[in-house]
Amino acid sequence: MAPRARVAMYKVIWDEGRYASDVLAGMDQAVADGVDIISISMGFDEVPLYEDPVAIASFGAMEKGILVSSSAGNVGLRGGPLHNGIPWVLTVAAGNFDRTYAASLTLGDNKEKEQHVIVGRSMFPLNAWVKDETLIYNKTLSKCDSLKLLSEAPPRGIIVCDDTGFLDDQMDVIDSVTNLAGAIFASTDPSRFDLESMSCPGVLISTTELDTVIDYIKSSDNPTATIKFQQTVTGKEVASSVADYTSRGPSPNCPAVLKPDVMAPGSLVLASWIPNGYTATVGTNTLLSSEGFHLISGTSMACPHASGVAALLRGAHREWSHAAIRSAMMTTANELDSSMMAIKDVGRNFTAASPLAMGAGHVVPNKAMDPGLVYDAAPQDYVSLLCSMNFTRNQIMTITRSNGYDCSESSSLDLNYPSFVAFYDKNVTTGVMLTHRFRRVVTNVGGAGARYEVKVVAPEGVKVTVWPKSLAFEKKNEQRDYNVEIVYPSDGKGRVLYGSIVWVEESGKHAVRSPIVVAPTSAGK
């Protein structure tokens, strides 16, 4: 992401395990060494901010102007809320992109006039062919769940498995069968196509494609097929989508600040790997990394992408604060995929993704270089937020590690953040109207003489009022403030509603977008 950046790595996990004291010491040492960006792909679950070493260390980093970029976690929809929902860090969700790893399945051999080629998914790690082998399909074997029956199948054939909904179990069974040359699996579940491993020589196709295979078998006296592995396909699928495993907001530590912030590529990323470390299993054999790379999925992969973008921004804008860098990445992020449709959420059956899944959207590095306006924040702003959260003085001092802050200046949950979130209790009578007001201050980092007009995309059934409706800047670094009022109903269905506020420059050069979320207090649980 930032090829000219210099990288310092701090080891904080040891054979004995991970300890908060090591994480805190490692991040403190990075701050003392004068780094510009800290990238940390780990987090602590279900701990308050004053017991979270990442929150404590990152506060000290923030005071020095260092942006901390962190992973949101990998528990998906059902495993609980995200971690690193810390107001002063960048929290990164994971997305899929348009590079897939495949195998080509060719029906028929070279003697046939017409051959049908299906490109399916496969993570079988060997550069291998299963060439001109007999296709085996019958209802006795097609569930692919009986080791005994499959062991009695004709040798060297390619078994065709029905979609039973138990893909992992099928692959485990096939992996234990020694007399088969390969396997064809099928699924209707889009999330299953994000394979991370496959230890048997198999290919995963859709059920529609499976019907094509079965029709060919029934129409041929000698049905055969060839499978070629280690195929890479790019540009054939829509980019990007929210990975099903990425943890969702809101932040359990501070729900008043919308998290995650942005999304970055996280699925099957070709990443640097431990020399001679484990990478895959083929049958009973273990493959080690000889080239020092491995395909890995997770928000731990998304976070370094965002960290690299932040490093580029730091290099281009040495005067920007940590909050300005985060703001630039958020307000220029893309909420649309490559087909110019709303980014989809794989974990929610490819429905439109909400900001609780992807934050402001997929990060766009070049746009972030010139955001037009930024939302800035200073250490005291975060302390004011902590003061409003009913923390004790000792708890706040644990986070800040200083007695130089107090709660006398102000106490407000309304942090100057480039997003808006309002909650309701879904157990309250449906239709009761609630009101939430915000104040924001934006700084002009674009050109002099800029004028912006507001464009509101209100969530369904929600009234959003912004005043003033225009902002004029005579010079660079000038600040202007505006107010937002959100009037919304308590929704008994517990729906998450979302929209946006966009400040559009009259010249058309900049569009500064902030997501709006209206959600039940139970969202993310």
C-alpha cells in the first residue's frame, strides 16, 4: 500500500500467550520510537476502555499525533459486537474484492466435438490436473457423507456431490477417501464460495452448474471431466462486498460513536508469512511456505490496507492530525460497488450493507488525498466524551495516564466525528417519535473561496434537518460549524435504518459524505 514506507515490527504475542501488559508495552515503545502510524490487527473483547490496552496505548499515540489503525474482529453476525470500537482509533472492517481462486472443470475429453467449461471455486493448493477421469453420479453416493460407500466407488473417478447443506462434512469425507481422483461440490449459499482451504482435489460450483454436469452425465455413454487447479480469476465479479465474517457495530464500549469506520480488502489476501510456516493440508500431508507468502482472510488483513493508506496520507499531509487522516478516509469512502450499486453484505444474503457492517464504505486512497473538508478532534474532545460516559476520575486517568485532563470544560457524547448514530429502544411503543441533535465543525483543507451545499439522503421514515444549508470558506484551514436534527420513530421491528449527509462543493470538485444510522439499542448483539 505504501511501498516507500519504513516498517518497524513489535512482537507482543509469545508462546505463553497474549498479555495486556505486552501489548501496552509494545505500542508505547512504538510511540517512543516516533512512528507515524500504528497498525494493530488484534483486539480485546468485552473489556471496558479503561481495561483495554489498545485503548490506553492508542490514547497516548493520539496525543502525539499518531493514527492507530485497528481490526474490527472476525465474529460475523452471530458472535457478538466488534472490538476496537475505540473513539480515537480507526476501526477497519473486511471486504471481498474481485480476485477469486478457481479451478476449471471441463466436461468431456478432447475426442468430443463440444466441451463445456465451468469455472468453479477451489483452494486446492497443488498445481495439478485431474485429467479425463470418469464422472460418478448416483443417488447412493451423491450425498458424499459415507466413507464406506465412497470407498467402494469405482477407482480414479470424479465423484459428483449433491448440495446437502453440509459442505464441510462432505469435504472431510472425500478427503479421507483414497480411491477417488477428485470431487465436484455444489452450494446455493453465496458465502460458501469464499473458500479459505480445500485439502482434497475438488471444485465448488453452483447448483445450476451442477444441473449442467448431471445432464451431461445422463446424456453421455462415457462421461468424463478434467479439473485444472490453481487458476486465478480477476475482474469477473463485483467489487466490493462486506465479508460475512467481519464483526459488526455498534461499539459496545462507546455506541455513541459509529463503528466500524471504513472497509478495506480482507478476504484471501496474499500476505507475507512465517518462513517455512504451515500453509495448507493435502490429504494427510502438510504444506509449508517456501516463498514466504500465504492467502489469509480476516480483518487482520483489512487493517494493514487501511494503515498503508494512512501512511500515504501522513506522507502527503504532514500537518494533518490523526483525526484529519481518519476523516479523509471516511468521507471519501465509496458506498457503491464496481457496478455502481450499493455495496452488498454477504452475511445478510447479499442485501445492501449498512454502516454498522462497512462503516462509511470501502476506502478510496486517491480521493482521500484531497477530501475538501475534514472533521478534526483534539485530546480534550475525547476526554469530554469519556466524562459523559459516567467513568470515574480514576478510570479516566487510567486511559489518559495523566492528571492534566478533567471534566470541568465540558461533557458531551457528541464527538466531532464524520458520522452520525441515533438509537432507540425497540420495546418502546412503535411510532413514538424521538429526536437527536448533533453539532459538527468542519475544516477546509481544500482551496480558498470554497462553497458547499448540503445534500441529505434521509433514512426511511426519518426526518433529517441540517442548518445552515450552505458553508462558505474564504481561505484554507478555515472552520465552519453546522447542526443536525434527526427525528425518528421507535421501530418495533428493530430495523437498522441508514442514510447520509453530503456536503457538495459548488464547483463539483469535492463531495464530503457522512453516514447516518438509526438503530435499536440491541443492534450488533
